[in-house]
Amino acid sequence: MQTRSLDIERRLRKLESRFSILLAERRRLNCTCRKETNYHTACELEAIFSIPCPTHGVMDPGAIFYRTTWLPLAPEHRPFCKCPPNIWREFLERKRPRPTSAEEAEFSKVHPHPRTQMSPDESERAFQEEHRRVKDVINRHRLTVLRSRSTTRLARD
């Protein structure tokens, strides 16, 4: 009887070990941390940073890069893009065929870049203000990451 009990305990430990390995692998598969994160605006970047990582708690964005609005974001971040439609971005996202010269000319007339309608000084001020907002978003996220890591370390100790 005691041998059978020991055998059951051994098998149970083996199952628990396999289960914990599978659980760790599943968490790793769900990880939302990235090697790089692209954004168009500070608002989009803030929304992207709000995505929690199931594995690590707070997402590590990796290197952070500005992308001009005609380039698409990563597929999982596209729902956060609030930019007006752009024929080249839609082409790169494979939502439409390559724009023709006529379509491109028409698009440029109907959708001029917002900064081309500003004076150079206004454009510079708008750029600097957006840059300041982006830096604020990044700094707040870094603080969140640091707090998260220190809380995790304290919980482990």
C-alpha cells in the first residue's frame, strides 16, 4: 500500500512539473513585449503602452521609433492608429492595390499634410509640442516599468 502511495506521489510531482512548464510556455507565447515599437502620435503611443503583458505585467516596448503617417504600425497596434486614411499606408497594409499616379495626385489634393497648411513657425511649434508629449509618455511608461520591476523583486524576496 505504501509503495502505491509513493508511486502516486511521484506521478503527481511529475504532472505538476509538466503543468508548470506548459504554463510558462503559454505565458511566453502571450507576451506582448517587443523588440521595437512604432508610433505616429503621442496618443497612439500612450494607447500602445496601455496594453499589459500577460507574462511580465508591464509591456517592454523595446526601441521606440516615430513612423511617418503613410507607414503602417505593427498589425496588433493598427487599431490605435487615429490618422486619416492614406492610400500608401493602405497599400502597405495590403488593403488595396498600388495607387496609380492619378490616384496619388488626387489624394494629395484632397488630403494635404496638415503642416503644409501652417507657417514654418507654427509647424515648428506643433512639432516641438508633439515631441514634448511623446517624451512625457515615454518617461511615464519608464517609471511604470521601474515600479513594476521593483514590486516584482519585492514580491520574490
